Amino acid sequence: VSDVFVFGAGQLGRCLARGLRAAGVAVTLRAARRGWPRRLAAPLVVLAVRDGQIAGQAAALATATRLGPGVAVVHCAGALGVEALAALVGRAALGKMHPLVSVAGRSPSALAGGWVGVAGDRLAVRRARGVARALGMRPVDVSGVDPLLYHAAAVMVAGGGAALVAGASTLLASAGVPREQATAMLAPLLASTAANIRRLGLPRALTGPLRRGDRATVAAHLEQLARHAPAAIPLYVALAQAQLVLGRQLGEASLDDYDHIGASLARAGPPRRGGRSRRRSP
Ligand SMILES: NC(=O)c1ccc[n+]([C@@H]2O[C@H](COP(=O)([O-])OP(=O)(O)OC[C@H]3O[C@@H](n4cnc5c(N)ncnc54)[C@H](OP(=O)(O)O)[C@@H]3O)[C@@H](O)[C@H]2O)c1
């Protein structure tokens, strides 16, 4: 694709525009608040507005703009299918192009190496794939993939990763580390986990006491959290339970160690639904 029209100058729209320009692609970036132009002939129109605006902006495009022949329109929402562009059926080739990366700030460096979920009409998919490759990204066919489950997974990692560091920063601050430094210290830690996952996959990328079956350390964490940071316990326990599943898959400690850790996490965690509370009485 030699010419791309990006509608929506938010985090993703600006980042796509920068990345494509750096790759030598001619880009028009238009803020959504300016509305659609009267004519549009770019071979690819990328709708980079918020999810709730996509159907309405597609309808506005259908009425406000004369689209040149052979135009493809894609949206960028992971949670929505191509039918969000229903107002444009018969007017353009339609598709979706969802970068599976976390885009904040203007640097397009976040894009390179990431995957882009693409689906829709053949022409739209072909152009979306071209854009992905120009950005150094890897297109993947997501037709037939449940968009909401797909997007829930993406949000668990992207927004969830940020929230995880926020929670851990609070804990580091309780431990006595200056707050500004706490977040800065945790970012490379998260990056090292991502690098291990990329290189080794799961469960091999798991590190820490849950891998080693170190029941004494987990028990000590739980006691100290109960004393000094009880608000952090639910998240710690939920994540430790998920780590325990990976630890058991690796099997580098005894079953007894894993079972013991599982029991102490169940005691510290929320009461089971429908069952009696397993919380220890104070
Ligand atoms: N950010 C990501 O990591 C990411 C990743 C994959 C997919 N997506 C998808 O990309 C699409 C756009 O997401 P985004 O993250 O770029 O959203 P965003 O930054 O909120 O920008 C989207 C639109 O919201 C408007 N906007 C920006 N700031 C606003 C504010 N403070 N109040 C009201 N409106 C505001 C912008 O209007 P103007 O155009 O008029 O400036 C822009 O068109 C969504 O469908 C999203 O699901 C995002």
C-alpha cells in the first residue's frame, strides 16, 4: 500500500501514521473531530477512533464522502468484528486490522515485531497485511476468532501488565522504595519476563518461588503482606495460583511442595463460591 488515510488522531492513529511515514508510505492523518472529507481515494482508510465510535463514523463516511473505486476500509478494534462497518457494505472492501501491541505515546517502536489480527474482504485483508509488513509487524488471520475472547486476552496482558506494575509499585513503596523509582525499577523486570516468554515460551519462562516449589518463601510473603499490605493479597494470591499451574507443569519440585503452597494460597485467598470460608480465623 502506497497511500493510507488514517481517521482518528489518538494514540494508535498517530503511532500508525508515524510508523508508516517512516516506512516511506504516504499518510494523511485526520482528527475525527474534523469529520470526513468530501472525497477519498486512498486505497486504504484506517478507522482509528474509539470502539464505540466505529459504527457511527462508518455511517458518517457512507453519507458524507464519495469513495473512489477500490477503496478498502478497516477498523482497529480487537473487540469488534467486521460487521461494525456494516454501513459501508457495497461501498468499499471492509476489514479489521488490530495491532496486538500496547500503544501509548507517539513512538512507533512499539509496533515492530508485534502481530496484527486481520480479517474481512480479500482486498481489505491484502492491504492490511501490506500495512502490517511495512510496519515490521506480522499479520495473522483472525477470521473465525471470537473477537471478545481474543480482546479480553489482549487486555489481560496490555492493560493488565500496567495495572500489575501499579500494584507492585505500591508494594515496593510500602517496602521503602521511593515511588518514582519503584515503577522505573519494575519496567525492565516486566520486559525481562516478556523476553523470556518470547524466547522460551510457557511454562519454561516461569521463574521464582512458584517454579522452585519454595513453600517457605511463599508462606513468608503471605504473612508479611497480611501484616503490612493486606490490600495486595487478592492479586498476589490470584497470580500465585496461576503460577502454581505452570510450576506443576514444569515439575521441578515435589508434589507435596506444590500441594502445600496451593493450600496456603487457598487459605489466604477469597472464600470459595458456594463453599464455606477457608480463611483461617484470626
Ligand atoms: N492504543 C492501543 O494500544 C490500541 C491497540 C490496538 C487497537 N487499538 C484500537 O484503536 C482504536 C483507537 O484507540 P486509541 O487507543 O488510539 O484511542 P484514543 O487515543 O482514545 O483515540 C481515539 C479517538 O478518540 C479521540 N480522543 C482522544 N483523546 C480523547 C479525549 N481525551 N476525549 C475524547 N476523545 C478523545 C481522538 O479524537 P481526534 O481524532 O478528534 O483527535 C481519536 O479519534 C480503538 O478501536 C482501539 O480499540 C488501540
